[in-house]
Amino acid sequence: MVGKVCIIGGGPSGLAVLAGFAKMQREGQDIPELVCYEKQSNWGGLWNYTWRTGSDQHGEPVHGSMYRYLWSNGPKETLEFPQYTFEEHFGKAIPSFPPREVLFDYLQGRWKKEDIKKYVKFNTVVRDVCYNKETDDFTVSVKRLDEDQVEDGERFDYVVVASGHYSVPNVPSFPGIDRFPGRVLHSHDFREANEFTGKRLLCIGASYSAEDIALQCIKYGAESVVISYRTKAMGFNWPKEITERPLVDRFEGKTVHFKDGSSSEVDAVIMCTGYLHSYPYLREELRLKASNVLYPPGLYKGLVWQKGGNNKLLYSGVQDQYYTYTMFDVCGLWIAKLIQGKVQLPDRDTMEKDWKTWHARCGTLNSDAEDISFQTDFIQDLVKDLGDDYPYNVDTQEIFNTWEHHKVEDILSYRDKSFASKYTGTPSPIHHTTFMKALDDSMATFLDQRKN
Ligand code: NA7
């Protein structure tokens, strides 16, 4: 039996691995010693909201990219755990697009039920992971942040990298931005939309962060938002305060000149330009290098690192995401089964051919519907290997596609729609306040049915 497993990161993907092991232990299997290192003082990864930006109290880079007033931008029915439904957690059906605090509460309910907190060592940052060829194991060195103490390396048989990939901002530069007379920040550091009330904003980037931050700023009273795209405009039916322009060419004072020759005056700039895969604690042959794609290269089944570590270095949650919690759950269980010896790996050539085929297919995707279908297939491929351990069908393509359709119809009101739970069949109620009017995002207000 495997002796010791190190899991790096106590967010949804790392905790899904612990949940996988907890299930096996409940079913009578002996499991390895599990140690999950978490840099922050609480679990939840990005869902563990922090007001901090820049460096934390220990001088470590702040992990959190989550902002206040974030509401789920996809229906909760696409991320619902089949074995722990929203109805079970809240004791009633709740609307389809919950705010941050509600989703975090739900996640914590699942984790508490699995009794996995005991494996997490908080305030502990991983400094170095080295694969030892002679002994076919890893040495993991950590720093205990509270004691300001770097510890001697500990040996582990497997390492699971689950430190997330929406934490280290990708920050491009543009001519003249160094003299812009206003605030310039990356979405990683965006927290409080009220800061921009009455302001004219520029959001650079044309993906989920730009879409959501632009809408949120208008919701909280920004005067206008220009969204600048590099490849393609999002093209939603925006309210009159939001417009889309091609990429920024240069800044001259407060004036932004765009590639099409047009210009606009703005008071603040938010770079919604995405995130970098960053694993500074891994030795070179263990480091995943990729952009934010649905199937990063070098990973068999999207999980088993092929370029070093003898199939014992695993990555969880590194895919770009439509499915989130359910995908992590399936990945976590697959990883636990692999380590338990209940999933077998084929020979190296087969693994290489397999990941290359998936990665190549990922490069051919041309629409949200194709992306969603691809990620559904990716999950189903893992589920197939799980057999009786995962008797659920988490395919929610239909819900995703309807949601996309709602967004195209009206970007302001897609969160006012509702869906039915795939697992309980219960339709979700419509929220008492429409999204653009719901300024109070607290759990108490969200769940208060008297408001209906
Ligand atoms: P994404 O989804 O990775 O998108 C990044 C966006 O930033 C995308 O539109 C990029 O344009 C744009 N980008 C990246 N570099 C540049 C430069 N140099 N200039 C202009 N624009 C640039 O990140 P998000 O933060 O929106 O979302 C993160 C995740 O949250 C997302 O994947 C979902 O899972 C939820 P491109 O299209 O490449 O031209």
C-alpha cells in the first residue's frame, strides 16, 4: 500500500481528492497517510474570500481573486454534487444563481460531511517539491507561516498539485499606461465595485472576468465601461453604459486610443487579461506550462503528469472550466482510486497518444457548445474508469446550452432564470430580487423567502 500522499492546496480540487479517499476509507479500505498543505488560514481556495490584495500578513502573494458581490455566473445545477445536493444542504430548493457566500457555505457542508479538515495543515506554504529517482518518491519542503519556520523536507510517495490556476495574474503592458493618471489594476486585485461608482472604466480582455466585472461595476453605479478585446468582441446585448472596442493601441493621459482609430476618456483601467499557470515550488521537470485551456498538454487523463515524477505527480483542477465542482469531484476520486491501485495506467506510449489526442481535439473547438461538449466527454471518460464508485450522470450540457442561450438573449437577466436539479428533479425558485437590483449579496438576504 502507498504510504504517504501530499496534496498541495485546500480548495475545491484538493479537497475533492481528500473526499475521494474518505469515501474509500468509509467503505473499509486502508488509505495512505494524507497531508494537505494550505497556505491560507482557512480552506476554500478562491472561495475563501479575502479583502487583501498584493501580499498577505506573511509577505506571501495573496491567493484570492474573488471579489465582493460575486454571484455564480453559471447555473448552480451544473456544479451540484450528485451525492450532496443543494436541497440537502439548505433544507429547501434555492434559486439557480447564488452569491459567493452561499456557494462557499454549500462547499463547506460537503467537506464537513466528509470529515476531511483533519488532513489539512493550514498556514503552510509549499516551497519545494523534488522527485527522487533512486527512491521513486518526492521530498516536499514547506514553510510554516505562523512560526516563520522552514522545515526539513518530508518524503511522500505521491504528490497532488491542486493549488489552482486563477491566482497569478497575466498582466500585459500598453504604450503610455505608465503615465495613466488613474488607478490601473488586474482583476485579481478587484474587490469592491463601489470604488468605481461614477467613474468611466476600461476593462481590457473579453472573457468571463471582463464580462462580469463590467456588469458589476455598472450595477454599483459606474458611469460607463469600455471593454477592449484582442481577438473577438463578446457581442452581448449590453446595456447602453457598456461598449466594446478593439484592442488598446496606446494611452495618452486619460485618453485611450484603440486599434480601430477610435478613442475614449477613462478614469480607471482593469486588466481582465486572465491568469498564468504558476507552480514555482515544483522542480523544472514537474512543471506544467500551459495557457488557460480545456486540456493542458502533458497530462494523461488530464491528471497524470507525463514528463517527470514516474506517474506519481498528479494535477487536479488545471483545466479551464465550465463544469467546476462536479469535475473536481470526479478528478479527485479518480486520483484517489489510482493511488489505491484501483485504476490501472496503460503503458507510456498509450498514455502519450491518449493525451495528445485530447489536447489536439481541444485545439479545434470553435464555440461554447463545442467546449461544453468536450468537457462533458472529458469527465465521462474519467467516470467510465470509476465504475460503481461513481454511479452518477453529471452531464448537464442541456442546462449549459440553455444558459448560454439566455446570456445571448439578455446579459442583464440570465441570472434571473431558474433550472431544475438534475438529481432531485426539484425546480429552483426564482430569486426574490432581479440580479441587477440585488445589491445585498449576503446569504441571509438571498435565502430569505419572506421577501418573495
Ligand atoms: P480567461 O478566460 O483566461 O480570459 C482572458 C482574456 O484576456 C481573454 O479575453 C484574452 O484574450 C485576454 N487577454 C490575454 N492577454 C491579453 C493581452 N495581452 N491583451 C489583451 N487581451 C488579453 O480569463 P478570465 O479572468 O476572464 O476568466 C478566468 C476564468 O474564470 C475563466 O476561465 C472561467 O473559468 C472563469 P484572447 O481571447 O486570448 O485574445
